[in-house]
Amino acid sequence: MASLRDPSLTVRMIATGFLFTEGPVWDRHAGELVFSDIPGDVRLRWNALTGVREDRRPSFNGNGLTYDASGRLLVCEHATSSVVREDRDGTRETIATHFEGTELNSPNDIIVRSDGSIFFTDPWYGRLPHHGIERDLQLGWQGVFRIDPDGSLHLVVDRDLFETPNGLCFSPDETILYVNDTERAVIRRFDVGADGSLSNHQLFAEGLRSDDVAGVADGMKCDELGNVWVTAPGGLWIFDPNGTKIDAIDVPQLATNFTWGGPDWRTVFITASTSVYTLDVEVGPRREPYMG
């Protein structure tokens, strides 16, 4: 097995004092980490020279963040139940807000395929106290969606398959989509068709819970070798492409999400409750469209 990290290294805190951090993504053009403080209703930036500064307030309780291939920021907004695209000049465009005439729950995590299509999960968290704006549920179920380049919105899984769909990621060749279910503590995998449709649903991993250690299945990404990294009890768990757990990274606080960044894409940035941590690793990420 190729080396993933130096086991003698531990995570290092780079920022703290937030309410609940989430949604990290690396802005390669600015050399900065962008992340959300959901209940703080603010989006933030960090760089090694100047530390943390505000990027947008209010952030509409933004959660998951990523960039598209053109460098536009995609934001999952809890307060507006929307997926929003922002240009670098701050111009906002709502690209998903309703499905079949009914308002989405609260888009949560988001990824982009190389053809420009966008996949996101839509659990209820942003309609609950602390994580967004408390309000009635409308859809009545929690799904996984795809936005095609033409702007059309599609439900890509059976509407009752997930209890709370959360983190999602593609395999390096984009032929597999992984989606985790926080409440059921499992990761599911799907084959991805050329048109973005999903098939051949299988259980990939289960048991991502603990009665003794804080942490749940939340943020999730693939590395360049096809291993699946996911937040879990105690920090991050790593599964090989066959679903075997091969490593775990300890994080002092409840890990919510993570991303790769840095000039060589060999630094993992972890959002964890009130703080942000880093860890230098020896493996890079699946090359997402925004990574160049």
C-alpha cells in the first residue's frame, strides 16, 4: 500500500474561536482556505501570512463550498434552501432552489464533475435550530441531486434511500459516486453513467458511529489512489477502494469536513467544531475540476 501520511505527524490547529466550522475548500488562485461558520452566519478565509478574515457576512448560513472549473464558488445555503454560484466579483446566481415546485430542504455538501454537472445532498439540517433557520419541512424526504450544465435539476437516487444524505465524492475516474448517510452511519456507492445517472447501488462501508467518541459520517473525499476519506468518530477514517478501513487520523474536536490544499495539494485542512486544523500528507486528492 502506498504511504498516505507520516504516522509521526499529528494535526495542528491554525484557527479557533468559531461557532461551528464546515465546508472547507482551497482557493488555489489566492492561496487561501475558504470555510463556513454556519451558526455564525459568516464565510471566512485563512492564509498562512495574515490568518483569518471575513469573506462574506451574512453568508445565509452557508455550509458546503466548492469551485467549478471556471473558478466560481458554489455555496450550499441553509437559510435560503438554495445552491448559489458566486463570481469572483461577488455576483450571485441561484442555480437550485425548488424540486418539482417544492422548496429544497437545505443543500449541504457539493461536488462538481468534469463535465460541469453539479451533485449535492439535501438533508434537513438547515431547517433545525443552530444550523440554519428553524422552519417547517416541505419535501418530506431527503435526497441527492444533480444540476446539469443546462441548469436542469434531477433527483438521482430513490427519494427514500437515505435518512440523512451528507458527504459525497467521486472516485478519481468519476465512474463511482460515494454518498454517506449520517444517521444510518453508512457509506453507499453507485456506478456513474456517462449522462450522470446512477446505478448498481451497493453498501460500501458501515458502522461509522461510536457511543464513546464524538464524530459522525459527514465530510467525505477521495484521494488520488481511490481511497475514501470521511469524518467519523475521533477524526477521519480512511477506507481503501474495497471498503476496508486502513487508517484513522485523530482530531481533538468533532471533525465536520476537510479538503486538500496548499501549493502542492499535500495539506489536509480539517474543519472541526470551533477550530480548523491542518495535517501534511503524502497523497494528493482526486483532481477536481477547480484544481487545474
